[in-house]
Amino acid sequence: METWSIVWEARDTFVAGFTTTIALFLLSAAAASLLGCFLVHGLEGPANPARRLLVAFINGMRMLPFLIFAYLLYYGLPTFGLRLTAWQAGLVGLSVYHGAYIAEILRGARLVLPPGPLEAAIAHGYRRGPAFLRIVLPQLVMRSRGVLGNQFIMCLKDTSFLSIITVAELTAAANAVQSRYFIPVEAFVVAIALYWAIGLAIEAAVRAARRPGIQRGIEHD
């Protein structure tokens, strides 16, 4: 019981790490979603050099371990005169890395989407870009909500890697407490419980977002 009282005394450290993790997750998930939508829009139309570059970028991100990508941003960019703080490098890394995955998820949904709605919109005078954004993209998101929820949970878990580049997030907070008081089990049990709580909140939000589609028969539970 004494060790758990130490954890309680160190609650400010956990709260600070938890807050940083939440902020990183929310900002990077939003930015990754926007980037994923932009990338999948760029994949529309006939093959051309720009589209090939986007495909190469998406595949490259998917094949690259996130930790190495974070290292490159934080330790590699200063070589080229661009220095990011650990927080900035972490946010950019999470956003770009998971944006590529979200683009691939939406691209998969695009492959099975009938071309009729887009063709009908173009026939009625819409330009292809606005028609995609207003008609196709919402359908892609609706069809992919479950998979996107899993990707957001992966994004949350990847925030833990940022402790390696000195971001004071939840894993770093747990490590600081266990190093200071030599209570590794209790410190990391608290971190696991907090990660789990955030993950459950993400699952609940995705489940709520999917409920209308399930009720209409568009999705299956």
C-alpha cells in the first residue's frame, strides 16, 4: 500500500503526462485525418507523376517504423538547418505517419465505391474536385469509420514512442516516477490504465458515430 501512496503523491507528474498525451493525440488525429483526405483526393484521376509520388509517399510511410521516423525528424532535420522542438517533431511525425495510413484506408474504401454518384454529379455540372469532396469523401469516411477508429487507437499508442525524443508524455511520466521511487510495476500499471481509458473513450466515440449507419443497414456491427 505504501508504494501506491507514492503513486498518489506523484499524481501531478501523471496528470501532466496524461494531458500531454491527450493533446498530442487530438491534434495529430485531426491533422492526420485532414492529410489523409487530401492524399486520397490526390489519388483521383488518371495516373501521372504527381499521383505516383503520392503512392510512393504513402507506401514509404507504411513501411517505415514510426520510431525511426520520429528520430529522423528530431535528430535528422537539424542537419538541414531545420530544428524542431521534441513536441513539434512528435506532432508532425504522428500527423504525417498516420495521415498516410488514413489515406490508404480511404483509398481501399474508394475502390469498392460505385462510380455512379461521382459521375452523376459531374454530369450535373460539378467539377471533379468539389464533387469528390462533397459526395465521395463523406461516403468513404462513413464506410471506414470502424477501421479509422482502430487507426486512431494506433496513433494514441504511438505517442508513447515520443518519450524516446524527450517528449514528457504519459510513458515518460511513468518512467520518471519509477526511476525516482523505484516502483516500476505500480508506475506502469497506472500508465496502462490511463492509456486503456483513452482507448475506451475512442472506441465509444467510434461506436456512437457508427450507430446511424448500422441502423440504416449501411454498416454491420
